Amino acid sequence: MRCKKCFKTFRHPPQDMRKTQICGNCKNNVVENMDSEIIEINTEQIKVIKKIAEIISNKELSEFSLKDALKNRPYLQYFINRNWGTIEHFIKLALDHKKLNQISLMLYFLNIVNAITKVPTKEEMKQISKFSMNEFESRFVTWERFLEILGFITWNKTTTESLKLKNDEKISKNASQHIFKEIKNVNERFTESQRLMDEILLDRNELQGMFLKLKEKLKQIDLYTIREFSRKI
């Protein structure tokens, strides 16, 4: 049997693989669902998003068209699982127009490009887009940077480096906020652990005190026993 995600062949597949046609390694490679607030698209991810947009170029961007685009394309499913989480979560991110993210904005724009068969200018986008330019610029630094990321324009090196610094600052800020949340969580867990340790320490001290008292009583009993034995002799 062949895994429909990594294409590795198994002569004696386990029982659960016979049902899902997905090997255990691929199942374990599904990352936790990525939070939309910390998504930062890289070059390889952009290629996949553009590929998905190309597949649905003649269709409306919807849950049905996305599911159909990913159906029978294990290499896309595998990539999504490794980068953003489950297929269902990716589709939710792609269609989230209330809490916009880089994936939803890219697919929305690419869907417009495919529909009008050209790259719209900023002025044209102001007329046809249901999202303001601020939504694009807040997540990609500037409109020109957004087009450059998608490969539609090439800027001069100075401008690109300047925008990269701004983008790096934004990424650093988002990463810092995420790390702060993790530190807060760890600190709360440490505090709870410390409280439990203090309780254990109190119990230990109490037991030690009881042990010392019993030991003292045992000594007294031994002395009494020796005296009584001496009298009999």
C-alpha cells in the first residue's frame, strides 16, 4: 500500500493505515493549527498559495472550490499539514474575511487577478476590493511590498532592504508578543509547582517531627525496659 501523502510504499501496512491510506509518520507530521495572528508567509508557502489560486482560477473562492482544489493532491495536503495544521483549519484561514490574515488576503487578491486577467493597480483595488488598502499594508508593510512578495514587481535593492527592516521589526514584535504569552504561561505553571512543593515540604517537616517524637519515646521505653530487667536480676 502507498501512503497518499508521502507516497512511501508499505508491504505490510498497519490496520489504521489500511483505512486512511496515510502512514503513521505523516499523521505525526501534522503541526498544531497555526494562529492567524502569528502567520508570516515564507517563499515556499507563497508558491503553494499561488498554486492553489491557479487551480481555482476559473471558480469562485469558496469552501467547495478549496476542498476540490486540494482533493487528490496529496503533496498540497502534506505541505499544508506541515505548515499550518489541518486542511479544515487552512480553509478556515483562507476564507476568514472578518479576522484577516496573510493567507486570506493573498488568495483574495490572486482570485481577483485571475478574474480580471491582470494585476490591478492600487487605485483599481480601491474601487473593486471589499477590503481597504490599510488591511494589505498593515500585514505586508506596503502595497508595493505585497506585490513584490507575490512576484508581480521587482523593486530596487535600497527600497527592498528598507522595507525588509520594517517587516523584520513587525515580525519581531509579533514573535515577542507570542514569547511573552509563553513566558507568562510558564511562570503560572512554575508558581503552581512551587506552591505544591511548599505543601510537600510542610508535610515532610511535619512527618520528620513526628518521627523524632516517636524515636524519643522509643528510647524512653528502652531505658525503662533495661531498668526493669536489672531489678529482676
